Amino acid sequence: MSPRFWAALIAVEAATVAVVGYFLFVATADSQSPQRSAGRELYLANCAGCHGADLEGQPDWMKRNENGRLPAPPHDESGHTWHHSDKQLFTITKFGLQAIAPGYESDMPAFENVLSDDEIRSILSYIKSTWPERERNYQAERSRADP
């Protein structure tokens, strides 16, 4: 192989390493943003009691309790939170699940008088930051389609 070939190969490899490094840096920096850090603290203080410190939800979250209500679902990729748009997630958090599903009975409280709109957005930002790319992309599409 010629020296030009090796030089070109090294240049391509260096560029690849630089691009991958940049995206890893951006992803790490983004997940550690002040808003997401604040969101994590707010989540732990207001949501983790039911939804789990690691967003894992309650056991058997798809099986109704004796009272007919479902346990708190996970907010990680194993749940369905990422199936909802930003508008829906904000509305559910602020006003309770009944705001998007009238008549549906849930143990999920409304946080309208507990958290500010910015605090709710911080919590949702934190939750979304934990999802794999596929779930984040799906949820972003749902949010773009929301009126």
C-alpha cells in the first residue's frame, strides 16, 4: 500500500474518532445540563415515591389493583411514557390523568398547586434524557404532530 493510502486512512480514522467523540461529549453534556439535574432532583422529591428512583415504576404496573386502578407505570423505556407527546405529558403531570382521559380513575395526583410549569418541564426533560435514542425520536415525532 502506498504512503498516500495510509495517510488517507489515518485522516479518515482521525475524523471518525473526532466526530464520535464530539457526539459523545454533546450527549453527556446535554444529559448533565442544569435543567436536567434540577429535573432529576424534582423527580426524586415528587415522583420517585410511586414511579421509582430509577424510573422503574411499581411491580405489575399493567395489572389492576383490587381498587381497579393500575399501579404507577415506569418512566424508563420499558413503560409507555415515551408514547405520549410533550403536551400530553405536561397536561397529565399538571392536571392529572383525567385531563386527557375524562372519567379514568388513577392514583396519579395533579401537581398544579405543587410544581411550577418550569419545574414540570424540568422533570419531563430529565425523564426524556434517560430514554434510548429510538424512544426519544418516537416521542419527539409525537410531540411535533401535536397541535
